[in-house]
Amino acid sequence: MATINDNYLKLKAGYLFPEIARRVSAYAAENPDAPIIKLGIGDVTEPLPAACRDAIIEATHEMGDRATFKGYGPEQGYLWLRDKIAQHDFQSRGCEIDASEIFISDGSKCDCGNILDIFGKDNRIAVTDPVYPVYVDTNVMAGHTGEANEGKYEGLVYLPITADNNFSAEIPQKKVDLIYLCFPNNPTGATATKEHLQAWVDYAKQHDSLILFDAAYEAFITDPDLPHSIYEIEGAKDCAIEFRSFSKNAGFTGTRCAFTVVPQNLMGKASDGSEVKLWQLWNRRQATKFNGVSYIVQRGAEAVYSEAGQEQTKELISFYLENAKIVREQLTAANIKVYGGTNAPYVWVKTPNGLSSWDFFDKLLLNCNVVGTPGSGFGAAGEGYFRISAFNSRENVNEAMKRITEKFKP
């Protein structure tokens, strides 16, 4: 009989979102006529921008003609897309990122997990609490942690982000090697100032640490004083890898396209003490385990940077931010404490009346037919909180808030 990777047995029962789906499915089976509105998983609802659709259609026609047909593309992604990304997302903001440092992928969630392939098992790893579960669970799967104990895994350094510290990750007193940061933050919706990120970069350079910076929601930043990329911070190219996605700004959750930035000068240490370029390792990993994103999808992503694409994606972002504003204002009017939702598509809710995160989940599902995400599913510090996503139709958001405010109105 084949043996298994025992690290999977350390995972706490049920990944957060499958557990939500299980509870909702059970309720729906018992109440088939219940008008359930889902504001839990951060999946978009609005159609792809027209510019992206047109580009995808044109690329599909190209695939039907031998003269323009494309087979395997470069594992790192087509240069014409990487050039657009480098120019629009980084160089336009003063970041010295070259197209050669950009790797196209099928999702930043995948990359956040896959990046662990190039790192050893003896790194001291820091995550925020609450945290996007993928950061933790992929480290568990890779054997980088001990067992779970009271909602936390042995071997990880947890950095609480709460209302007491304005949901900013406090720099640890001791040295850590890998640091996961996500801003705008999932799940709290908090943002990071340039000063805060500069402190992290300074810490990383002082301790030879590496920051894994998830900027999947940077497009929702409207405050001109907030950074969109870690590379806007002086020294970040020496100590940071950045993950980006087309999922939320251009609605690519079902189309799948993202990218990771690995600066050429980033170094890691081999067991013999020698230094190795992380770019080299990630390039080898991708070339070995990944065959690249389809030509059709990459043409759709390229269209995001066209004049029409830029205008249409801005409209999408504004739509979801207006949804977040409605959620924030309606819940506040119902005397429910909320955070986030201004430069991010998530509203972080303090559960009312001392309810636990899962009790509030059940209460909303049973009494309001509304689904959100229990904060405790993001970590121990998330207990007593609840995440509501702005990714839905305006009609559903308005109706969900009507139901909730009627139930919890003062």
C-alpha cells in the first residue's frame, strides 16, 4: 500500500470554505425554497470587461487558423503581457521591475502555495492572525509546522492584527525568515501605509528575511497616499516577492490569470551556506511543474491594459466598492461595529451581542438566509468577527443588508 504525506493529517477538519459550503448545502436541502444570498467566498459576479471578452474571442479565432495557431507558450508567460504588466503596474509607480522578473500563472492562490517548493523546511515563518488560510495550510502540507494547538500550529509565529493595533501587523521581536503580508488585507480589509511597509522592509533587510507580499486586492485602493506594491518601498527589491491577480480587478476568477514578481537580485541560502538566486529556482520550478497559462487567457489579460480595458476595470472596481460602502453603512446603522470596506472589497464585522463567529454565521443563515465567513476560520484572533464580501450583485447586497438590519436594528 502506498504511504501518504502525514502532514495532511495535521490539517484541522475541513478547510474553511468547504465547511461553509457543507453547512449551506445542508440548510438548503432542508429548506429548498430559502432565498439564500451568499456574501462569503470572495468570488466575483459581474461579467468580464468587454475589452477582455473581445480579446479572448479574437484569440480563439487565431487558434482556429494554422497560420496563427499557438501551441505551448513560454512557461514564464508571453513577453507582450509581461511588458504591459511591468509598465502599467510597476514602472508607472516608480518601481524598477523588469518584465523578466514577472511570471504569469493561473492564480495567486496557487503561487502562494507553490512558492514553498523553493524553500527549505527549517525557516521560521510568520503569518498574521487572522490570516488567509492558504498561507498556513500549505505550510502544514509541506511539513513546516507542528500539530495544531488551540487554533494555532506549532512552529509558526502568529502576528495578531486586531482593533487594538488598528489591524496592522506588528513587527516581531525575534528573527523570522519568511513573512506573509497581505494588504489590502484579506480578511480584515485593512490597508498598510508606506511607513508601515518601510518598517517591515527595514526589518527584513536587517534580519535577512524574505517578505511574501500578497497584493491581490491592490486595485481597490483609492487613497492616493497608500502604496499598491511592496516595491514602492525603498529596499523592497532586496527582500520581497509579490503576488498579483486579475481575478478581482477584471473578474478573472473563472478565467484564471495572475502573476508573481521575483526580482533578479533576491537571494536564498543553500545548506552548504552558498547563496542562490531565488529567480533561478522559481524559474526552474515553473518550467518543470507548469506549462503556462493559455494563449487565449493571456490575450484577455493583456486587454486589461488597453484604454478601454482600464476604463472598464475601473468601473468594475467602483461597483464592488459601492457594494462595500452599502454593507458598511447599513450595518453601522444597525449598531453593528464594522471595519475595512473603504480601500478593500471586504467588510470585517464585530459579531453583535457577544456571539461567536460560527454562531453568528448560523444566525444569519437561519434567520436572514445570508451567508458570510466566520472570522475564526481565519485564525484564533478572528474569533468574534465575521467577513462579508462585496462581490455580488447590487440587488443581492441591498436585499441582504435589508434582512440583516431588520433583524439587528436597535
